[in-house]
Amino acid sequence: MNLTGRLNQILAPLIALLLMVYFTYHIIQGERGLFSWMRLRQKISESDHHLAEIQSEKETLERQVYLLRPDSLDRDMLEERARKVLNWGYPGEVIIYDEE
């Protein structure tokens, strides 16, 4: 066998192997590979959790606003908000503020 025939026998499998390595690397590490997909799934999960917290806070605020409307005024809620805004209390009263 001559040198060109032998070179062709070695070159074709080598090129195929290099292509397999190249594509395998990009399937795992590439911009749209498995690691990128896992990071994206983690980010989506964190965003969903954050959204649930914000929606819960929104519902709480909507309930408080509803209680302060004239048609459904809750006197206790009104007194609580007025005391907090005006920083006022009865003499001898101990007030513990919650971090809101």
C-alpha cells in the first residue's frame, strides 16, 4: 500500500473523531448546551419563587386597602394606620413595631 492510501485510512477516522469531540463539547458546554439549560431552569425557578412572594405581598396590600375604603371602613384598621403614620400612642402604652 502506498503512502496516500495509508494516509486516507488514518485521516478519515481522525476527522470523524474530531467532529464527534467538537459536537459533544458544544452539546454540553455550548451557549445552548446542557449546562446553559440547567442554569436557565434554575433562574426560572428562582423567578417563579420571587413572583409568588410578590403576589402574596400584593394580596396583603389589596386587603389592607380594601379595609380602608369608605364603603368598607374598618375602624381598627383606620386607628392602626393613623397611629403608625402619626407616631402616636396612649400614655403608658408600649408599642412594638414590626419591620414592614
